[in-house]
Amino acid sequence: MENIRVLKGIRPSYNKSLILTRLGYKRGVTGFDEDFQRLLDSTIKRAENLCSLALAYRMVGIDENDNGAVRLEDGTVLSGKALSKMLSQSQKAVLMASTAGSHIMEEIRTLMDSGKASEAVIMDAAASEIADAGLDFLMGYIGTFLRRQGKALTKHRFSPGYGDFNIEQQAHFARLLDIKELGISMTDTCMLVPEKSVLAIAGIIEIKTD
Amino acid sequence: MTRQEFKDYFNKGIVILDGATGTQLYKSGMPVEACPEKWAAENPEALISVQKRYVESGSDILYTFTMGGNAIKLSEYGLKPQTRELNKRLAEITKNAAAGKALVAGDISSCGILLEPYGEIGFEESVESYKEQVKGLFEGGVDLFVIETMLDIQETRAALIAIRELCDLPAMVTMTFEDGMRTLMGTDPVSALVTLQSLGADAVGCNCSSGPAEMVDILKAMKPYAKVPLIAKPNAGKPRLVDGNTVFNMDSDAFCSYAEALIGAGANALGGCCGTTPEYIKKLSETAGSFPAQKPVNTTFAMVSSNRQTLVIHRDKPLTIIGERLNPTGKKFLREALTQNNMDKVAQLAREQMEAGAGLLDVNAGVPGLDEKTVLVNMVQAVLDSVPLPLCLDSSSPEALEAALRIYPGRAVINSISGEEVKMEKILPLAAKYGAMFILLPIDDKGVPVTAEERIGVIKRVYDTAKSYGFSKEDILVDGVVMTVATGGQAAGETLKVLSWCTDNGFNTVVGLSNVSFGLPARENINAAFLAMAVAYGLSSAILNPNSQQLMDIKRASDVLKARDSNASEYIRYYSSQKSVGGQASQPAKKVKPTAFEAVLNGMGDEIADVVQADLDKGLSPKAIIDNSLIPAIQKVGELYEDKKYFLPQLIKGAEAMQKAMEELGPYLQKETEAGIEKKGTIVMATVKGDIHDIGKNIVVLLLRNYGFEVIDLGKDVPADRIIQAAKDNNADIIGLSALMTTTMTEMPKIARMAADAGLKVRIMVGGAVLDNEYARSFGAHYSKDAYSAVRLAESLLKS
């Protein structure tokens, strides 16, 4: 198994409109005035400044992938039919972690407690989007190096809690990625703290050249 | 090959590079898990075979097969000690393949690990790693170098510095840009170009990531600012999923059909990256070979950059504001922050100045008793982490300047280099080595010249010396030297004469504005008047406090008056977006005061207290305000949300305004013993045990309260027995539960059972990301998909 790589302070680009989508914005239907636009912009900007993104990734070999059970090179077994299908062309995979950090969560709580729930939900959605953008960044970063080896990452990634890839398997990721080094801990109920943290896996596949 | 010979070579015509080599070698049997460099060195015939085909196809330059040949990358295979030897051997193999028919470029790329502060590799460690590789390639006889497939401008700089500190061979640099025309680390094509060409790259461009179509736009962006030839080495399109396989699906004809567009956009050299083969290069050579060389633009713009942004400074462009606030002189709070290494304050000052309109930030770390070198580097890093603006490094210490220039991931300005011997001897070479612009301060060892003529003499002398280091006028900002007018005399007039001479002679200029009013009262007036006069004489940039509204107003107005703000577009944009710019004529129409209904509907939490008070003053009763305005308004907000005309933050803002109105009415309701909103029922709300995500529950609580429910909010991670007890104690009608995860939602049926066992006549309503109707029904509960449906659900449960 290759070493864990840690990246901190990255400011990945992301699509701001996805923050609005998370909040229920429907293009062509939902409308708001300039004052509201300013509130959105300034809150999202504050969220960007409060997020201190920390990322980690690690390449792992896949020893066996048998109809819903993916056995990694260290013996860890990940269960899930959709995951198994996604990794069906892969001999290797990459495990990834991304967290927006604790400052933003403190600010969201402060806003909520001080009666600024509207700002809190905007910031909450922005933090979710930025943590996800961290994983997009990692996939782009890793993909660039893989491309020259004639390889690529699967288009999609999977996180524990999606479909039948149950949340308890978050514990495997936590161990293999040593997430405490990123300042992430996991509760007995497999929740990540800070809350805006996300773990995922993507497969490595061959690119055909002809 | 000398750098001049390289330049001449590119002037002859379109240069053809090679195509993908690694994928060809994999086809020849190179094992996927092998170290590619080691395998190729041990199997030279395979590499020579591929590279000879590229020469036969028309490649003018072959890349050595050493992309992963830096010491850090090779250490992954335990080959770090062999870095130099392996690179030398691979250079020799490619020289052999070229057989004098093509030039050989020593290929350098990323080590695969990000540099500090983002990753684990130190800048100097990176430079040293590349130096080992450069030495090997040089000894193997390469004609030039190419740094390629770079994602991070800082690592690219490390590689280029490694080359420049070891030899004077030409160096081409290509970076990889993603969709959105930025590298993955956020650098745009122009900033990459400006940074790299000033640091000594002999050609700049892009490779990998995208296909040829996307690269046309990247080259078009670079061309107006390019002093060096441009390169495009695209993939054979973007990888796509075809019949379950990931493939590069652009064939050689389609690929080469973009050659004309790429050359038209400014390409001087073309090649292929992933997915291309000798066949692609052959067609490319046939297509592109007939086009004449593209001439670099003879730009006179002064250009500075950070890793994310480029700024063009020019006497015909809007005045550049250089923010002066990151200077501890006379700022106790900043001195204290720097002493405590508190960089949050530095980041805050940087952000404030950017938002106020600064285009460039001056950074000064001069605090007595502190190590200026360390503080300056820390300040630069803190500013780069917080804003995208380029920086002006303000120090007279060559050591501090070099430390900052070395890690600064763009093209900085040095503030300043004067005619003093020591400055010219120590700092000019630094500016040249790192490609920095500099502020030319026309003073010399005799002190500050009083007259403009004497200052112009110093300017000419420093410029003559700077030319010998390769500088031209556009690399310099001449400081007009502002002295206070408090002592009388012609201090301001002499500065204006210097500015006028500079403008007439093609120099861009700068002034440190606030000196002019030193010792006088109401300094802002003097500063503002002088700024306007200096702009009239062609001033290009000013170091000032951008938080001064007066100075920024003068700057924007002066740009219009000197036709430096085309069609006054920036002026109109700025002042149109301001609510008030002061003065009667520019006052916007007075806003009509909203009604209480409108204030809730539009979420006007800051105004509603006044509106409600005004209604009370008019004699309306609190109950009338609630029944006739507030309740209909919050119901309308709900309807708009259900129709998706409002989204969640608007729904909540309406509720917040409603809440503030109720707080305002509270004392009157008590006084008049009137009921407020008729209570619809009592709800105990909790996020279940083990679950810490409670923002959704908090929003439901806010809305329920505003729609007339009595809510007892128990918070998050609440044990089941506490929820049951609270329901009993408060005679609750409903228990509302939230859970985000499958691991915690199992608490919900448990609580429902406990409520039944306790004989509570209570309804259970639930919500959360992983829940649905089916799950809720399985234990007799009711599900709501969002906060507003929870209100509707609660209302219907109480009616049924």
C-alpha cells in the first residue's frame, strides 16, 4: 500500500451555483433582489475564508472483487454491489478524505445561536460544496499523473453511506487514511467531526489508446 | 544550444515537437508497475525505436524519457541515488535516437507531491531534487530543457530555478490547464506566462489535460503578453468512455485540423501528448510545416503576477493602487501581531485592502528586534493564502528580499532600488535572477536630490546599469520621490516634473502619496489634491491607503478625466452599485417604508422593528398587526417556498423577520394581556442520540415557532428517555425527531415504542437525509421532507 499523502490549504475551484442548488434554488423560478444577492455573495466569501481545507489520499491495490465484496490488498473488505460494479475494471483504487475544518462549523453554530439562521444555512451549504470540491481537486490531481501512465480514475466516486455501501464502512477509511492527522474524528455512530468532512473511493482504470 | 540560438531557431518557422512516448513503450511491453525511466534505460532499443519514428515523422525536438526522473519521484522506486546516472543515460539514448536530426530536450516534470504550504515537500528540497536531474541530463548532452505537465506554478518555478542555477541552456515550460482555463492549483494562463517568462523561461505554453480545441483559447489568452514563443502539446482529445472502455478518441486527421487555429492563436511550436502517436506527428508536421513563425508581441506593459492573478501597470491604464497598510511602521497593532507571529491580522489587512480596490499590496516586515527575513516570508505566505493580488516586497535587506522572492509564486515588485552603490550591487542582481520588477528610487549616496533635474540624472544612471542586467523600461516603476510640502518650497512641483519627464520618456511611475502632507493638518485634502495633479502628469501607480474613500473617489474620477477608464465603464459600474455616493445629486430615490406584511415577506429583519413600532404608534393593536399582517405574510412566504419561487434562505429570512416582529410586540402583548399568535400545539423537538447534525432540526424549530407552535427544543445527541420525559412534562402533542445517518435513525422506532409504552398520546414526526415515508410508517411515525413540510405536517397532525 502506498503512503498517505496529505494536502492542506488548497483552494479548489468550484461551481457556486451548486451551493444555491443545495439550498433549493430552481433556475428560472426562484428569484431574489440585489440585497439578497449581496448577502449570498458575502456569506459565501466568508465561508471560503473560514474553510481550511485538508485533504488526504492513498492508493490501494484491489486483491479481489467478487459480486459485492471488494477485498483490498491489506485484507480490508468493502461491501456494496454498486461499489463493486464501479470498481469492476480496477486493480487499484484511491481512497480520499476531505474536510473543511472546524472554524467554519463554529461560525455556523454561532450564526445559528445568534438568530442568523439564513446566513448559517448558506454557510453550511457552502462548506459542504467546498469539502466536495476538495475531492474533485484530488481526483483531478491524481488523474493528471495517471494519464501519463495510460490510466485514469473512474468517472464517479463512492462515499460510505451511498446506497448499499453502508456508513459503518467509514471506519475502514478512517483507519486507512489516518484521518485524525487531518483533524477529523469519528463518533461511535460513524459520524465525522468536523461535520463537513467526506471520505470516498474511486477506481483506477486503463485508458485505451486505439 | 545557446538561448539566442533557441530564439533564432523558433524564428525560422513552426517547430514540431514529439508525441506520447510512455504509452508507446507500454505497448512495447513495459510493465505497468515498473519504474518507466529504469525500464527504458535497460531497454534502450524500445525507446530508440519509438523516438526514431518521431524523428522520421518530422519532430524537430525530442523529449528525453525522463518525466519522472527527478530525485523525489525516483525515490518511490528506491532509485534516488541513481538520479543523475539514470538521467544521463536516458539523455544519451535520446541523443542516439535523434542522431543529429532533431534537438534533444531534457524532460522534467512534477514529483507528484505538492510543495509546502499545501503538501509535504519544501521548496528548497524540490529545487535540489531537480538539480540532481538537471545535472544528469546536462551531462548526457541535452540541447535544451523542457519542464512539462506542471500543475503547480511553485513547483514549476523550483524546476526552472534549478536549471537557471546550474546552466544557461534554453528552457521551455508547459503547464496543464483544466476546464475553466486554470491549472488545478488555480493559476491562469497569463499569470503562468508572466511568472515564467520573467523567471527565465525561453518558451511557455500548455500540454496534456485538454485536446487541441481547448488549447486555442489558452494560447489566445497568453499571446498579447508573450515575449517568448508559445507552445501547444495537446492530448488526442479528452478521454471518453466508449463501449465500457476509456479512450482518447480524436483521430490524427481531427487532431491536425486544429493546427491552423493553434498557430493563429499564437503557437510557435506544436506537438502531441497523451493518446498521440508518430502518425499524429507526421500529419501535424505536414499541416503545420508550411506556416511561418509567429512573432512574439513587443509588449510595453509592466506586468506583475501572483499565482492566481496578473496586473498590468501602465500610464494609459487605470491608476494602480498599491495598498500601503501591510507596513508596521507607525502601526502598533501590526507590530504586536508580527511579534506574536499572528498572521490572521496580516490576512485581514490584505483582504480589506483588496476589497477597497488595491491592485497590488506592499508588504513590509521591518520591526526592530525581529528577524526581517523570517517575518517577510511569513507575511508573504499569509497574504498569498488570503488574497490573489500580486505583491510589492518592501525591504532594503537583500537577504530578506531574496528569501521572499525565492518562495513568491509569481512576478513581484521590489520596493525599491536606488542609485546607492550598495543597492545597485546587491539588489539589482536579485531582481534580475528572480525576474522581479522594481521601483527605481532616484536618490543616491549623496542623499535625496532636491531638483527634478538631479533626480532624472539618477534615474538615467540606474536605468543604464539595469539594462546591463537585461531590464527594459517596462520592468521599472520610477518613484517620483514625494517630500512634504510642510516645509515650503517646490517639493510637490519637483515631483510632478519627474513624473512628467518619466511619462514623456516611456517610464511607468509610482509615488508614496502620504509623504506630501506630512506635518500638516487635514492631510487627506493635500493627499487628494496631489493625487489628482500627479495623475494629470501621467502617474501610473500610487502607494496609499485604499480604505480612504476620498482618495479612491479621486482615483476613479481621475481615470475618467484622463481617458484611462474606457467609456467611464469602471466609474459607472462602481457608483451604480453604491447605495449613495454622497452629495444631493447622487442620492438615490428615498425608499418607501415597507409595511409589516412586506417586511416579513421580503425578510427585512433589520427594518421590521421600526415598521411594527410605527404601526403601534398609529394605534394598531398588537393582535391586529399579528393577525392582519404578520401571519398572512409568513403564510405567503411558505407558499412562495412551496412554489420554489423562494428557496431555503429566503424562507428562513422571512421567519427571522417574523421572530423579530414578535419580540418587538412581546411587551405590548403582556401589557394588554392579549394573546399573541394562537398556540396551535406543543412539540418536543430533538436530534436523536448519537447524531450531531442539527442544523436541519434548528430550522424546523425556527419555522414551527413562527407558525404558532410551542416548541421545546432539546438540542442534539439527545437520549430517548430525556425526550419521553420532556413530552410527558410538557404534555406534548407531537415529538419531532431528526437523524442524518442510518446509524442513528434506528433511535427513532425505539423512541416511538417508549412513547407508546409510557401511554403518551403523542404523534411522532421525523425528518433527515436518510429517511423516507416508508421508514417512518414502519414505526407509526410521519415523515416530512423539509422544514416547511414539517410545519404543514404538524398542522395536519393536530387537525386529524
